[in-house]
Amino acid sequence: MKKEKSIFVCSECGYQSIKLLGKCPNCGKWNTFIEEFYTTDLLRKKEITQPQKLKEIEIEETPRIKTEIGEFDRVLGGGIVNKSYILVAGEPGVGKSTLLLSVCGNLVKNGYKVLYISGEESPNQIKMRSKRLGIDSEDIYILTNPEINSIKNGLEKIKPDFVIVDSIQTVYNPEIPTIPGSVTQVRENANFFMKYTKNNKCATFLVGHITKEGVVAGPKILEHIVDAVIYFEGDVRTNLRILRSIKNRFGSTNEIGVFSMEENGLVEIPDASMLFIQDIEKNVAGRTIFPTIEGTRTILVEIEGLVTPTYYGIPKRTVSGLDYNRVSLIIAVLEKKMRFNFNTYDVYVNVGGGIKVNEVGSDLAVAISCISSLKDTPPIKKCVLIGEIGLTGEIRGVENINLRLKECERLGIEKAIIPDRNKNDVSVKNIEIIPVKFLYEAVNISLNL
Ligand code: TYD
Ligand code: MG
């Protein structure tokens, strides 16, 4: 195949340029451009498909196949849909290979044919891992040569029901004159697996490594090609792992799966409600409890605030597990509406246990944590705080108030400060409900000011 022309591609975001650039105009990263060669064969294949009327299309039955790993099935929306193409992305060492090998073990046990393509481990390493995971049915086909012709041969011979590609960054097509993991290699090989998946009765999982910044290494492009994108998150220094779908053509995208990485593989944690709470009995200055909704589940999280005097003139704000801009906004409202002065203080806000909270309903808990730390006064005991803060200092309603409160009730929470708007929806009996309309009411009640 002869070279036609070369193009420069940003290895972070896939932005293309005909000239070599120092800084990417799309993602702003420096020195990320690499030269790639385009060939007519690859880009201009003729494939003519005739237009169809919607009524001529027959609905194919798509029963879901359970992996029997409940937390994984939940994130997928109830199991694997036939002919689906799924990306499992995560940082190195988080446990992607471990998870997918366990999935393979269960699928094979139920009579499915599985081909596990690994460009990262030797057959011996995979064998040792399967022993460690206690996979008893070892009829999994292993292919450790990620060269595309070897893969095509393997697929033809075995005709698997499930294909695992671990990882897409190692798959290599010798006809493309760039190295494995380059944008063109990843894109072309991912397209090959997409076509294979759609044309054959199989489902394919791609493993994708992500960089420190949290983007799937190089090719963000992968996210557009696949049917579902599942992120496997967690601090590799701890055992806790969270599986989260950020795109799912076959289900909801807000379900999470919770696991613990143990000596013999991943252990599911179906009851994660209290996992992120240290001690519900004690109340400490700077800490509040917020019941967040993750899909169909409520998880109690601790919002921690630390407010300390600034030493360098410019006050610092450090936020983890929450949206930085949202926290800045809450601090601005506290200053303007409540006359608290944060401009000579550094403010740190954190969600305990490394979980991310992505809803504005946590605003009130963030605000009270910050004031509680500033005043060095603990909030009232066994009390949750729920509510979005408006720019004028009013407390806005949240969704799923009952779902949240029912779980709080089960876990022994005694009081709940909630938006006044939501008070008529509440049906729990064993929690004292304190409805508030404005921020100052919540501050006075929760901190006894
Ligand atoms: P791995 O699945 O190889 O991660 P990834 O494919 O995402 O790079 O998991 C690697 C880590 O998990 C490694 O540090 C060892 C640990 N581990 C366990 O703690 N228990 C186990 O049973 C296994 C197989 C791995
Ligand atoms: Mg791996």
C-alpha cells in the first residue's frame, strides 16, 4: 500500500492539521502532534447501501445475556445486548483485565464461545490470573498476538460469541504505517471490530487505557464508534472500584457498579449506601452528610470542608469530587447573601472515599460544611442536608426526595433539612423533616447559630 499524503494528528484529542503544530488549537495540549499517513485504500473504500423506509426495517430481538456479575450487568442496563460494541476504559492497574477475564469465565461456563485477545500479557500470565480468579471453566480461547491478520484468522476459526480486545491500543495493522496505539491504528482497528461485531452474531468488548487527564488515550474517537462507554474508576492505592457508564445506547447512563479489589479478584458490593461514610454517630466540624442518587440507588456521602487562613495573599480553592465552578458559586452566595467572609481564607472541599458527586442537590451540604469549618462548629447530629442553592440564596427543590430519604431512614438518619418545595412529596415517617426556603434558615438550624 503506497503512501498518499501525511497529516498531523493530535494524539490527545484526534484534531487534524496539515502542518505540524506545537500547541493543539482544539484541546490546548503542547507537543501532541504526530505525523500519520493516509492511504486511499483505507479512506476511500466504496460501500454503497441503499436507503430504506423505516417501516421496512424489522426489529431484531435483542435479548440480554447476563454476565452473572450483578454490578456489571446493572451498569450495562441488565446484561450484554447481542451485537453490541462496548468500550471499557480505565487507568492502568485499575482492574480492567481482571474484570473482563472474570466475565469470560462466567460466559464460557454458560456455554458461550469466547475469544480473549491480549496484547499485553503472555498466555502464561493469563493462565496464572485465571487460576487466581478461580475460573473453573477454562474453555476460553486466548490469542496473544494482537496483529490484525492473526486476529482475523482467530475470529474466522473460532467464530466466537464474545470477543475481548485487551487493549485496543496494542492492536496492530501492518498495512498502516504508524505504530500501535497511534490515532490511525486505533481508529482503523476499532472500525474493523465494529464491522465484525455488527456483521456477526457476537458482542465485543474493547479495553482502552486512559491517560492521567482522564481521556481515553489518544483516540477520543473511540467513544463515538462504540455503543457503550464504561469507565472503571478508583484510586489504585485503595480497594474500591467504581464502574460507571457514560454512554449507553441500550440503557440508562447513570447506573454505577461498586466493587472491591481483593486478593482473588473483584468482589461485588451491592449495598454501597454506607460505604463512603466513616461514622454516622459522630458529628465533626466541617463534615456533612448528603444522600446522592446514582442510577436507581442512594449512596450516602460525606462532604468535607476545610477553611483555613490564607498565607499568600490570594485565597486558594481546592475541590475534589465536586464541580469546581459550582463550589466557587456557593462560596460567592455565602459571601454575598450571608455576609461570611471567605476572601482571606483558603477553602478545601472534598467528597470522602474518592467518589464523585455530580448533582446540584449537594449545594446545601457543601455550604454548611464550609461554614461549619469556618466557625469550627459541628452541624447537628445524624442530619442530612439536601438542596440546590440559587444565586439569590433561596433553596431549590431536588429530584427523588423520597428515594433519598427512605435510604436515610433505613440507615438510621434522624433529621433531614430539605427544600420547602419538596416537603409535600415526603412519605417517610421516622425522620424529622425540616423544610427550608432560604439558605440562612438551613445555616441557623444545622449549626445552631
Ligand atoms: P489489572 O486487571 O491487570 O488492571 P488493568 O487491566 O486495568 O491494567 O489489575 C491489576 C491490579 O490488580 C494489580 O495491581 C494486581 C491487582 N489484583 C488484585 O488485587 N487481585 C486480583 O485477584 C488480581 C487478578 C489483580
Ligand atoms: Mg490489563
